[in-house]
Amino acid sequence: MRFGERAELEDAARRRDMLIGLGQGGLIAALALAIFFSFFGGSIKRKPVAAVAPRQPVAAAPAPALPRPLPVFDRRLDFGKVRAPLDVTRVAAWAVREADNGASAFAIVDKRRAQVYVFTPGGRLLGTSPVLLGFAVGDTTVPGIGSKGIEEIKPQERITPAGRFVSMPGRNAEGKEVVWVDYDAAVSMHRVINSDPKERRLERLATPTAADKRISWGCINVPVEFFEHTVLPNLGQSRAVVYVLPEKQPLTAFFPAAVPPRLLAQAGSRRGNSARP
């Protein structure tokens, strides 16, 4: 045998021995794994994977509601060519200056002179008209007067109350349109009622004398045309403010902020007002 052939044979033998060793090692490892799992495979459990719930769509948060913008208008008292009494102008000026009426139209009822004044929210006079008022002179209503029937109301109880009232549109028992001034006392502003000819309500409205206009049960009777063209469009569509001036008590008793401080101090010593309607 040649020397080169012998070297090749030895090299082949080494490779064969190496392959045999690897095969035996792999067989031993496989046997070891089989033995291991035969004894311990039952105690090794695969942890269950929790099912993942489908992701719910997230609703977009609603955008915050924007505050309703307040109506913008020029707030300035304007009587136009009308010369109103001093107590009427004082209450009107105070209401406009302090924005006491908010964004609502307002009216002033002058009981001493039996006259009503209707204003825009900003203080511009829309119109004025004579009115019929409660038969009795007074500034406060009798408790429970609103629940009484007309036949139960005494003459001295037929009073149009004084004060600041938040009015609201509505209808009376007969279904007719009215502006409720004091709902609890059943006092409203409405078209003049002329159902009893003996009361001569239309004639009373036409006279220049305030005393002639004291005939109602407490409600404020307005000429039909003035009610339909001035009162109803401005006071009869939504809430408004009605200022009813006193006739027996001083203005300071109901509207102290409308009176200058100097006059307010002087009024403190007075017992009342002797003016007649």
C-alpha cells in the first residue's frame, strides 16, 4: 500500500468515527428527553392565553355647549317726545341703568295717573296709553284673593297691587290672550272688557280724569288697539317685567333704588303719600 493511500484511509476512518460519535450522542440526548417527559411531562402545562376582547370603539366626547350669546342692544332710556311724570322716569332710568329688566321688554303702570308705558329691552318707549285699574285704592292685595270668585270679592278688595312683577303671556278662563302680571292674585293686563254697559269702561278710558278709570276687579284694562299693537307683541310673547307704581305708599317703599339717596333719607320720616289717583 502506498503511503498516500494509507493516509487517505486513516482520514476516512477518523471521519467515520466522528460521525458514529455524533450519532450516538444524538441518540443518547433523545433517550434522555424521552425519559424526562415520561416522568415530568404531565406536570408541565401550558398556561392558557386569555382571550383578548375586541376593542370597543370609543365614542367621541361631545363638544361642550357654547353659552347662548346675550342679545346686544343699546341700553339707553328714551321717552321720545313724551313727557312722563318724575316717578315714572325715575323707575325707568333705574331699570335701564341697572339692567333690572335683563333682556326683556318692560312696562311701567302709573296708578296715580292711570297710565301705562311700554318699553323695549333697551329702554326706548314704544307707546303709552290710559288704562283702567282696580276699583279700590291700595298697593297690596288681600291674601287668597286669587282663589276667590268675583261674587266673593268685596269692593275694598278690588286692588291693583304695586311692585315689580315678572309677567308671562297666557290665557284667562275664557281662553282670551292676557299678560299675567300677578298670577297668584289673578291680576293680568288685557283688552278692555265692556260686557257691562253700566260700567261705561270705554267712556272712562276716554276721559282725562284718573279717578274715572277705577272700575276693574284689579286687572289692568288696556284699549284694544294698544293691547294688540303694543302690549301683545312686546309683553305677550315671552316673559317681561312690569313695574306697578304705588299710589298710597311712597315710591321708596317698593323701588328704593330708583330714588336719589337724598330723597330716600327724607322719605324715611314720611308715613305715606297723600296723592289721589
